[in-house]
Amino acid sequence: MKYFTLDQLDSINVNREHPARYAVIGKPVAHSLSPQLHQPALDALALNARYIRVEVEPGQVSTAFDKMYAAGIRGINVTVPHKLEALESCQTVDPVAKSMGAVNTIVFDSNGLRTGFNTDGPGFTRAIREDFGVDPGDLKVIIIGAGGGAGRAIATQCIVENCSQLILANRTIEKLAPIKEELISMAHRDVLEGPRDRIEILALDDPALEEAIAASELIVNTTSVGLKPIDPSPFPSRWVEPHHLVYDTIYNPSKTRLLRDSEMQGARIANGLSLLLHQGALSFEYWLNCDAPLEAMRQGVKNALKG
Ligand code: ATR
């Protein structure tokens, strides 16, 4: 079964020896790799639980959460386009997820009340540590595509981590001013030491982008440019230098044009597989209150991508 619909939820756990306990919602959802990430982890811990996909229409997220809890689901991942609606459908929302404007993980209490978290940001920190051996907080960061959901989550995490420079670049510059304002007010609210005066915004076609890239240490692509094998780099990749760390949140294809060119320029590169892995591991930790079996999850997702 690729996915279930809301109408099918009532019966998913009737007479099932291997009950569905965890799920991802989205629209479309059939392509989601979350089951290939989480099922091996549940199996590695010998938990008698299934992880399923549920397709949910926009406007139905709160209803879906109620129905899923009633059917026996005890933890939910949320993917596009539902991350904002999920935030609005939680009784409690983690403050960082609120600043990101997106919830990707739902935890239920014993009464079925929902708390929403966002593991994309903290997952990014773990990914950068794993791939490059440094904390993003110790780096000057530029995010290409900061107006999208992933870019905003990573930008928020950079503020949480107090990184010393944060440049937000986006094709549509108008999206960035409100994000910058939210980041500054979050920094003030939480009395963070970070770059509240050091957040810059730039259009992707601004001539100053070349200099902004040169002044950065970590370049993160969160645009969708690169998803198609024929896609170009989202900015002229001849600007990449050997001192750069280049992280592309795209993991399929495993080497985008940006990563291939950056490698040729002598930079260190990594793709979004580590982010996929660590955001999932953090969700798992929220649900089960134990360390996630990371290697089982890594193998699961690698197998899925090979397939
Ligand atoms: P998500 O919310 O899932 O991250 P999204 O909202 O579609 O995805 O955002 C994708 C990002 O890719 C955005 O920053 C988008 O730029 P705009 O805000 O200008 O739309 C960026 N993007 C998509 N196609 C692009 C292109 N051809 N060139 C540059 N940026 C592009």
C-alpha cells in the first residue's frame, strides 16, 4: 500500500497484529521516503509498529490528526504542503518551530493533545557536524533560496546557533524582509547574542551576491534548482572557492550541478541526505524518547534511493 486516505483510517488497525503507530502526512505523499527511514528504525528496536503514509487534503490537517490518534497513531511527520496548517492545528508549538512558521513533527500526550516541533533546523546542525566536522554556529553562512520552507528553517537554526554572519538570498527578494524581521524578533525574544544586526538580504541577481559568497564559509542551497539532472547551478558556480563548504539540501540526484562544479573548484561538498536522516532521527527521538538507530535509518534510505 503506497498510502492511505482519511476514509481508510478507521480500519487500519482493526485485527492487525502489526499495528500502524507512526505516519507521515502530505499531498502528494506517495513519494515520501519517511517509511524507508523510520520502519528500519522501528524494526531495529524490535518495536511492533508500522510506519505508514497518509494523504491529506489541504484544510483537513486538524481532522486528520484527530482521526489518526483515534486509529492508534502515536507520532506524525508532516511534509509539504501541510507544515503551516500543522502548526495551526497543535495545542502547543515549540517556540523555534513557531519562528520557522512550520511544524514537521507531532507528538501526542496521553490525552491525545498535540505538540508541534520542527526538526529540520536541529537536523541541519547535526548534518553539518557529520559532513564537515564543524558547528554552523562557527561559520559565516549564506543561504541560497532562503524564501522557501527549508531555507527559512535553516536560517532560523543559524540564529539559534548564533552564527556570526547570515546572508539570505532569494530569487524573489520580497519574501526575505518579513523573514529577517521574524529572525530579529526571535533573537531579541530569546536574548541571543547572535547576528541580529548581521543578517543581510539579497536578490539572487544582485551584483553583490558574488562578494557575499566570497565572504561566506558555508554555502547552503535550499532552492529546488538541481532537482532535475539538467538544472544549472542556482548561481554561477565559478564563484565557489576552495575555502568553501557547500551543502545542497537536494539528495536526489546525489550530486547536483552545484555540487559537481564546487568539487571541481576544490570546495568540500555534501548533499541533503544527512539532513533527511537527522531530521528523521530527531522526530524518532521525540516520539520514543530514546536514541534513534541511525545506521539502520541511513541504510534504509540508501536502499530506497538505490531502488
Ligand atoms: P519549500 O517551501 O518546500 O522549500 P518552495 O516554497 O517551492 O519550497 O521554495 C523553493 C525555493 O526555491 C524558493 O526559495 C524559490 O525561490 P522563490 O521564492 O523566488 O520562488 C526557489 N526557486 C525555485 N525555482 C527557482 C529558480 N528557477 N531559480 C531560483 N530560485 C528558485
